[in-house]
Amino acid sequence: MTSRDEQIAAMRGRNRNLRKDRLDECYLTIRRAYERESVIDHLAQVVEERDRTPSDYRVLSNDEARHLQHFNDDSYHWDSYCQQLGRSIVFGEIGYVFEELQHIPAPGVPIDSRHPRFDAVLSATRELTALGHRPNILCAPIGLFVPFTEQNNRTIDWYSTPNELLIAPGGPTLEIHWSSALAPLDRFIVFDSRKTIWRVKLDPVTDHRLTVMIGEPPSPAEAVAFLAETVAKFEITDRTAVRSIAVTGESELNGGADDPSSQPQSG
């Protein structure tokens, strides 16, 4: 275990004044929300690692302190807060993947967001297929959701889960992943997820991809600390399996602000 792992383990143990039933419920809710909504298995080949030695991996983390009295009070409901805490790490994973993919240059004629046409997306799919790749993912800026879906409505499967699918005419099927304020994207990206790797360090105690900690911090007094995090590294093993299409024009591409967490509800 690393020194950080030891600090987290120590904080987990500081729970003498916390309701046991609520503590167990919050742990379960945070993990389930993350596991239910994480799409990283769709975006990359996942490699789970148990070596916790510090390295160049990214720590995707969200931590907050709340009132201890509220935590133990029956009039406060924590389900929504815990769900949003788990989801915040999902946004972090997607944002990290988008960030790395955007390092791939975007040659060719860009899409004008003021008068968009999306032929270049299908062209990129055909180019990758011709090179022997099997493109299966399309990352797209949410600000162009309306024109993109209007122009491609007949080739989109809206009933697929967890994401809708773009069925390229005579070609592969692409799972669509939209950007957000927490996972921004300034271009369209088509790629073969078999040529990307997500290396994640498992929690040394629970053996889960997500580390969750709830405990009483040394300060502030009368508080309960929440932490959710994952330690991971995204790698593109073959850059020829990725195609980027730039977007130009004055348009909000990533929507409004998303709140990664929420206040516990009283009532």
C-alpha cells in the first residue's frame, strides 16, 4: 500500500460517531452509481492492476466534507448525493479519455458549427475501415446534438444501451458518446476502441476500480468526509486507429455546467 492508501484506510476507520446503517448504505450507493454508469469498458480495453506503486497514472478524485449531524439525522436523505458522487468519477473518466484523444491532429476540412454538415464523420469511418481497423466509437460535442441527429436520424438506433448507435451505411456501427461541461470536446472523433487501453489500479482493500472513503476527518470538527476516486492511465496503442474532425465557428459545443455532486436532501 502507498502512503495515500494508508491515509485513506485510516480515515475509513474513523467512523465511531457515524450511523452504521447509513454508512453501509452510502458506500453501496456510491459504488453502484459508478458501476452502473461507467462506460470505460466501451471506450477501451481495461487492464486491472494491483501494483499500487506511484507512477504517471491519473488520479480522478472528488472529495467533500459534510455536517456530521446531517449524516446521522433521519430527516436527511443521502441517496441522491451519493449517486452524484459516484457519477462524478464517471465524468472524470470520460473527460480524461476525451482529453487524450484530442491530442490526435485533425487534418482536413473542419465542420462549420454555424452550418454543419457531417459527411466527414462517415468518411473518417470508411478511411479507418480501409486501413483494416474496426471503428466502433464516435465521440461528439453535445452542442451539435440537434443538427447531427436531424441529419442522421434514420441511421441512429435510439434504443441501444448504454448509448445510442450510429449505423454507418454499408459500414460499421458506432456507439455515440456525447461531450458535456465536465467532459468537454472540441471535435468529432472516430476510433477503434480495441486500439486503446485503460489501465486502472484496484483498491488494495476492496479490489474494486473505485476507491470510496467515508470517515471523520481530524478537521473540521463535527464533519464527515466523503472521497471517491480511481487511479488510471489511458493509452492509445495505435494512433492510426483514430480520426479527428475539427469543428469551427462560434458555438457552445459542450452545453451548460453539470453539477458533479449535490447537497443531501432534508425533508
